[in-house]
Amino acid sequence: TIYEMQEAWWRHLLLRWAKDSDPILSDLCKRLLERRLFKTVRVNSQDNHDELKNCAEKAVRECGLDPLYYLHEISTYDMHSSDSKQSLLVLLDNGRVAPISELEPLWNALTAESERAAKRWLVMPDQAKQIIGRMR
């Protein structure tokens, strides 16, 4: 179970995978062990998202890394989007159970607003962040 996964267990696996013949697995494990974690670049509202992402992909490639594994995008909307898709179930007077999103327009308005207000970041190795020249 997850409760049996103690730090020593994870460290053992990371040390083992750091020596793996797969260069990506090995590198990612070494980064965790050496605390060379990925850095974030905030995607501001005035940024051209596609242009910034293309620039980041190019920077990751310049570092000799595969963007599929070394470039990611996260947003505050991602954290809650599954909540709205699996919205609360409501027991109706007739005994039927329905998601609140089908019954309450306010719910949909609030979740749509949270999507518009979402903050986004690109996540990449520090070397790539330095190449694109963004501090934040």
C-alpha cells in the first residue's frame, strides 16, 4: 500500500533507476537525488502562449533534452478541473441522483470563471529557463 512506501524505499528505487540504461529515466532520477529540480516560467496574460512554448521547446532541445519529458505546462485550473467534471451528486426529491453541474447554473458559472482566471506556468530544467531569459 501507499503507506508502506517510505522514504528509504523511494531512495533505493531512485538510486537504482539513476544507473538505468534509459538515459531519460537515469537523468530524471539523478535530478531528483541531486535536487536539480525543474524551474517554472509564468505565462502572463500579455505573453503569446504559443510563441513562448515554442521558444521553451527550442531551449530544451538546445540543452540536448527531449521536450516530451523535459517541458510541461501546469495551471491552477488543472488542480480543480477534475473536481468540476466529477461534481457533487445531488439526491432529488423524486429519488434521482444528478450532478450539481446539471442542476445549478451558478455552479457552471463559477467553474467557468475559475478557468478564465487560471494561472499557467511552463516547467523545464534550469538550463532551458536561462536560455529563454525569463526570471519568473
